[in-house]
Amino acid sequence: ISDAEKAILDDMGPEALKNELTDAMVSAFKLMEISSYLNGRECRYLAERDAAREEVALVKQKLEQAKVNHAAYKEKYTLQAGLVTKLAEKETEAARLAGEKTELEGRVKDLMTERDTLAGKVKDLESRPCSSGTAPEADELVIDPNGEYKGFTRAAPVSRIFELEGKELDVAKSSFDNAVAQLLVLNPGVDLVVEG
């Protein structure tokens, strides 16, 4: 309190002091009410802020969960897309194989028809009488005048050709061994290398 206010208070009587105290008390109570109101309002704001923070935390948690779900969904989608692609490839392959099967069945039918036709021809040829007294043709007389090969089949010359082809290697090896032996006889002091 300033000196001037002290002088004024000293000059006041009991009634004036009482009124001054009452005014001061009213002012103090008014100040307390205003402080209480403002504190309550600030507490309400703080409560709202805390609630908002909790809500933000929940929203962040939901966002993280949504990200995890999105990643899982994306992975499932990629896997499913791969499976759909594989399925399409397998269906295409199945259609191709079905076409090949139909084509092969047609070829089998054709081959069976040809087999039946050839079997009929074989039976027809087997049922014919084999006449050994038929006269040889002119071309046959030029090749085989004595009738030596009359009873031979085509398989006999073919098998003879294969037999002679198989012996060609042995003949060539024998000729080579003979030439080496001659060289050794003519050059007794020379060590010939014939390996390989």
C-alpha cells in the first residue's frame, strides 16, 4: 500500500473502513470467481485437448492397421493375379492338348483304317496259290539266267549288304595292321608309334 493510501486509511472512521474492507472482499471474491471460471474453462480445454490426443492416437493406430491390411491385401492380390495368369496359361495349354488329342485320334483312325486295308491285302496275297512253274520275265533272265535267286526275297540282299558293311571295318583294320607289319619288317631299327 502506498503512503497516500495509508494516510487515507488512517483518516477513515470505522464505518468507512468497514465499507472499504467490504469492497476489497467483494473484489477479492470477484477475482476468485473469475479465476475459478477461467480455470474451469482451461480445464475443459485441457480435457478436450487430451480427448483429441487420445482420438489422434486411435486414428494413428487405425491408420497403421489399415496400412498392414493394405499390404496384406496387396500381397494377396499379387498372388491371386499370378494364379489367374497361371490358370489362363493352363486353360490355353489344356485347349491346345485337347486339339492335339482330337488330331491324334483322327490320325489313329486313319492308321487303323490303313492297317485294316493292308491286313486285307496280306490275307489276299497269302490266299493266292504260289505257282512255282511261272515263267521268269525277260529282265529276270538277264540278271539271273540259271534261276539261282528265284526263291530269294528282298530281305536276303538287304541282310547281305548289312553283313558286308559290318565287315568293312574289320577289312580296313586288317589292311592297316598288314601295312604296319610290312613297315616293321622293312625298318627293323625304327620304333614305330602306332598307338591311337
